[in-house]
Amino acid sequence: MTRPVFRFAPSPNGRLHLGHAFSALENERLARALGGRLLLRIEDIDTTRCRPEHEAAIRDDLAWLGIPFEAEVWRQSERFAVYEAEAERLRARGLLYPCACTRAEIAAAIAEREARTGVPHPRDPDGALLYPGTCRARASSEVLAEGRPIAWRLDMARALAEAPGPHAYLRFHETGATTRVPTDPARWGDAVIVRKEIPTSYHLSVVVDDAAQGVTHVVRGRDLEAATDLHVLLQRLLGLPSPLYHHHALLRDEAGEKLAKSAGAPPLADLRARGITPSDLRARLYPETT
Ligand code: GLU
């Protein structure tokens, strides 16, 4: 039997904090429980926010934590041509359409619609307003001819016509047992698959790379659980296998907020500088095993 393949996939747009360490350690714990291999993938598609010095710091923090990642590390910024080819496959089937709308134009179209209908506009699972479909209703040639920056959106209705439900993924447990989790990709609306400033998106590249690396078990935070609905749909549309998923609980600060760089969660490097050791950190995160 081939060994399960796990991956930890941080974005080098800042330093790692305790929440990232927990995610990496959960990958390690579950890979160990299931006899799996453990890969590190650097998700640096956002070349405006990701920096080599952050990647170096991440690798340093992970080495300090002592997690046994395999030596070969994939960097998504080196794979744009692969993502472009996959987007082209979707585009050729009429599943993506060009969208030139700015945020302000989208907000104005939604405000106008809400004023006209009196119905609050629906939001996606992350709380963002769903795209109102302005450019879907226009001829692609006309949108492209404007010469404005273009994003490519998934035509959700067409996608679901090609890949009708019911959709689901398998959640795996430490014992190896799985549970079927029904999904509803339509709640993401016409999601952006190729961003304006980058020839891919998180959703496209994560799905392409999990398949390309033979990842069988995805371990990540619950903040990405809803995105799995979209990932499973993209896997169906692209003919890619679906890994099993495990979305772990998110660490919270004293105020009950999810740990986040933006909310000032202390970087691991600061904990290191205060003399905290990897075993202190493991003991804090897994008190029941120590
Ligand atoms: N790169 C993503 C992040 O740092 C994680 C992607 C994933 O695990 O699917 O939030």
C-alpha cells in the first residue's frame, strides 16, 4: 500500500504564530498516526505580499519546531504556467468568464439591486457579498476589449450543470475512519479563479498542487473548511482526485478571537527569543499527552 501524503502549506506573507505552529503540529501528529509522509509547500502566489525573508523565517521556525518535513519543498510562485494551463482548460469549456468590475462597481451594483428589490444581497461563507453577475451577462469579447485589468470568474451555474451534485468530501479521523460531509459550492457564487494581478488564485493553485503532489490527507484550520466546497467542485471539473480532509480547531486568544497576524498574535520567533523551547510549546498545545 502507498503511504498517505500530508502537507503543510503556509503563505510567507508574515511570520508564523502559534496558530500556524499548531497546524503544522497537527499535520505531524496525524501523519505519524497514519504512517504518512509530510511535505512542505510554500504558497507564495501573492507576489505583492509574500517575501523571501518571510519564507526563510518560516523554514527556520519549522526547523526549530523539529517537524520532519521531506527535503523537497514546492514553491507556488514557480508554478504559474501550470495554473494558467489548468485555468485555460476551464476557460475553453466556457466555465470561466472575464470580469473587469472593480470593488466599487460591484458595491454600487449591489446597492442598486438592494434598493430596487428591498432584499439583502447574499454573502459567501467568509462574509463577502456574492458577485452580482454583471460581467457574466456581457459578451466576453466586449469585456476584454475594454483593456481594463481582468479577473476570471467561475460561472457557477454552468459549473454545476457540468458537475451536478450532490457534492461531498470525506473527513478523516485519527483512527483512519472517514465521515461523508455534504458540500454546497453554490454558496460561493461566481468565485474568482484567476485574479487580476496574479495568473491564479488560492483556490485554483491549492487544488492543482494537492493533486500534483499526490496529497491524500489535507490538514488545515476550520477557517478553510467552507472553501473545501469550492475545492471539491474544482477537483470534479478538472478531473482531479479529492484528498481526505481534516479541519482542526483554531487557537484563540484570551478574548476568544482567532489568532491572527493582523490581530497581533505573537510570532513564534518572539516566543523563541523569550526562551520557550519546542517541547514547552508542544506541552502547551497538547497538555493531555505530557
Ligand atoms: N496557504 C494557506 C494559508 O496559509 C493554507 C492553504 C491550505 O492549507 O489549504 O492559509
